[in-house]
Amino acid sequence: MAAEVARNPVHLYSQAANDYAAKSARYAEQVAKTVLPPPRNDVPIPHSGPQGKVIPLTIIDDPADWKAKDWQGREAEYTYFFTPEDIAELSAAVDALKSRGVSTEDDIIKLTKDDFALPNLAPKLVHLAREVTLGRGFQLLKGFPVAEYKNDRVGLVLAYWAIALHLGRPLVSQTDHDFEGSKDNGVYGSILNHITVGRHARPVGTQPHAVDTIRLVFHSDQGATDLISLLSLTNAKEGGVSKWVSSIAIHNELLRRGRKDLVEVLSKPWYVGRKLDQARFERDGEGNLIKEATIPFEYHDGYLSVYYQSNNYQEVEKELSPLQEEALWAVAALAEDPEFHFAQVLEPGTIEWIHNPSIMHSRSAVVDGEADDEKRHLLRFWVDTDANTRPVAPTFAPRSSVQAQGGFKVPEGSKLRLPLHPPSRPNA
């Protein structure tokens, strides 16, 4: 049955889209109803930390414990501006590869970091990545030359891919589908993604998946064990606000508000549906979910890794205990508090980095315009960075079938791709 479902475009773009929209609506409804007690000052709460020295069920003193309001007026501390020398070095590396005949995704996917000579820029990137993975958990980089590569998609992808390779090992971050009559007629794993309307391949005549346009709720990315990178190419006519929040701060806030019971239940296994691929759950021959354990607040080797996927938990919501359900929406309510999360539109040429085990993210609804420069389009990769020395928690972000250190699970034997354009928008 799994093989049949994997090639069923009707299932992928009707049932999955409807489910996603319904879950997003329920999330908003439950967040609006959730009321948490104020922080308590009458009971001392033990502390531990930083990461690497975490004791379970204690407040974690760590650079990744922050609220967005704490960063007001401090933008320079988390923003790096590419210098003219950085851009010149990056451009020279791209030109050198193009002069060697690199011109297709199959050419690019074979490259290694040794093919990109970045003697000055690469050490800066590695230093910033270390701050993301072992420090505050996020970073903005501004001034990437998207305008210079507006009519040169190969050059743009090469320049961005140079950053990925110098950071570490890119992971499969999206599953895509070719349909009947297409060249490959199967499922493949993308290591570079286009975050835009039409990001997934779909049958002719069907509408984009709801995930392309409706509000994305706060979540952790499934399969991303380390750093997530987003490069803004163009913005939507309206909406598309990127948001990110410290998962560590939410853990700590629940303890401060006297809800140790919620932290305890979040640190135990939750049995949820196992994903067949990015969009759909794996089921047995009778249509029942095949379950696997995940731990939302996972303590491991002195670290806390947070993996929060309210959509997955809603899939089994009838099986959740009352305490689990309360915990589910308490996390969401804190994440949605404007004091806790950043919210900004990423201007073209801005790169956002977040550390998936420490940071959750979301996005407001997207309304694209008719013109190409009014359609939201970002490039994304996940990478297992060389800068990251922390262990991967045992159940964190279900493992890929093609890469040991994370990434999406894709069917065995699937081709890895680095698409230059979105599957459903070949000219974007």
C-alpha cells in the first residue's frame, strides 16, 4: 500500500492539503483559548546549564534562553552584512566554476567545498554558524547579491550552495514527486528547496498545497538536526512574515509559571504517526497509522533538544492524555506571545539561520501578486554543520533513509536533487 500511496497525486494534493488547513485552524482556536498562570516567585526553581550541562526539569541558563523583547535595539549583535570583499570572493568562485562548464543541477550536486575557494569568507561563516548552533540559536546575514544574479539562476544557486558546503553536510530537506508520464516518475529527495507557491510538483489542474499560502504554525522542521538556512529572493505582495522563537525560553517559562507537570509530560515519549514522506503519514494495509516515538522536550547527554510538531500531534489527538493536550497548546500559546518571538519580513538578499533543536519557526499567510517580484520566493537548505559538537538526541527529528545524520526520509533508492527552479513553477 505504501508504494501505491507514494504515487497517488490525488491523495497528496487533496487529503493532505485539507488536513493541513483544518489543523492550522484548530491550532489558532486552541491558542486563543489557552490561559497560563503568571510566573511564580514564591517557590525557588533550580537552575542548570548551559547546554551540555543541563539537568532535566530545571531552568536552563544558556544563550539560547531569550525573548524577542530582550533584543530590541541590539540588531547589530545578530546581523552580519556581507562586505564588498566577501561578494567579490564569492563571485570569483562562481565564475571559476562556470568557466569549467558547470551549468546544471547535476553538475552542481557533484561539487564539494574544495571547488569553492573562499579563504576569507568561509572562516567567517563557520564562526557565525558556531554562534547559531552552540549560542543564541539564530543569525541574520544581509546583502547577499540576489540582484546581481537575477537573470543567472545557475550563478545564484552556486553562490548560495557554496555557503552550504562550507558549513558542513547538506541534508535532504524536501520530498518531491514526479507523476505519470514525467521523466523520472517517482519520488526524490531535494537538498535545495524553493519556498514559494508551487514548491511541490503537482498534477495539472490542481491547486497548490495549503502549506504554500496559509499561516504556518510554530513548529520544528522534521528531519533537520542542526542548522536551517533561508535566503530571500522576492517578497509576497502581502504577508509572508517570518517568525522564530526560542524553544529553550518556552521550556523555562513553563517552569517559571509553576507548570513542571507540563514539562515532565513533554519530556516523555509521545507516539505519533510515522511519516511516509514529507506530506503524508505511513499506514498499514488497513489504513491505520504506523506509530513511532518522539519526545518534544528531549534531554540527552546534558542537552535539551525541542521537537514540536502540533500537526503531527493533532493526528493522534484523541489518544493524547488531558495533560498532553494541555501541554501541546501551552507551548503554542507561549510561542505566539509577541514578547517571545521575532516577526519580520526577510528583505531580498537576507539570509536567516536558525538552529532547529533550539528554535521553532512559523510564517504568516502569504498573498502573492501578479508580478514576479510580488511572489514570495526563498531558497532553503538544511545542513549538519562542522561547527556543531552537540550530540543528536535519539528520537529527535526522524531520520532520513539516505543520510545518517538527519534529513527527510525518502523511499529507498530515491534520487537526490538540487532543483534550480520550483517543480510547479519552472520559470520562477
